[in-house]
Amino acid sequence: MPSRPNTPCRHPGCAALVPYGQKYCELHKPQHPEEVRSAAGRGYGKAWQRARKRYLEAHPFCVQCMKEGKYVKATDVDHIVPHRGDKKLFWDESNWQALCHSHHSIKTRNEDQTPEYHF
């Protein structure tokens, strides 16, 4: 049975080929630690779960749906500005918003397709 072909590295501007199932070449893996760390390793452990629960109790509706005139229960707490590992930004509640799963998925997908890199 033939194996799957190699795929391009997902780092912007890199044309290196990596084995199917990997996202980044060895040169760019260190610049994308979020791809290999667990959720708890990225800060989404028990403390986050408690803060998330408290925030959703105080903000029960999706802010995007409310802008559309609908009242849909929020299920996710979103970081308005992606924290990209910055603990201060991660825990800044003024950077949080309550979203339904659908709106959170759309926002996250759009941010992941066009990430901002700071070197």
C-alpha cells in the first residue's frame, strides 16, 4: 500500500516538505509550540476552567449573536486579542468575550489562517 505524500510546512513562506501528519519542518517547530503542548500546558488547566465557568455565569449570551439580534447561550470564552502564550494577556478579563461554539470556531479559524508573528 502506498504511503501518503509529504506536505509543505505550514509556516508562512516555507516550502520544505514534511511527512504527512506533521505541520512544521524541524526549523519552524520551535516557533509553533502551541501545536505540541497539551491544553493544560498552554494554560487551559483547572484554574482556567474555574475562571471560564465564572465568566460564563456572568455573561451567559454570545456577544456576536446578540449583535445579530439573537439570544444564544455562550459556551466558549474567547480571547479577543489572541494571547499567543502571553500570561498577562491570557488572564486579562477585559480581553475575554463570551461566544457560542459556532462563532468561536469561525473566529479561531480565521485567526489561525492568518496568524501574526512577532520575531
